[in-house]
Amino acid sequence: MHLGIFNGPAGTAWQRTETTAFQRQILSALSVEEPPRFFRLDPRQSL
């Protein structure tokens, strides 16, 4: 699983990759919830 940071005119988004079937098995075995797809969204502030 990777986290990408994307910048654009509307702001910045921190988004993780899709969860694979194997990763879902690991998370389930550990009783851990799947992390949110979007970790953080920072809209650009108007000046």
C-alpha cells in the first residue's frame, strides 16, 4: 500500500492505493480496519 500526494489548482490530496486481496486478508487477520482511501484533503485557500 502506498500513499500519494497530489497537488493541483483546487488544493492537495493525500490518497492511498487500492487495497489488494492479500492486504485485506492481513488486515482482517489483525482485526484492523482498512484505512480511508483519502488520508487528507487540503483545499487551496483563496487570497
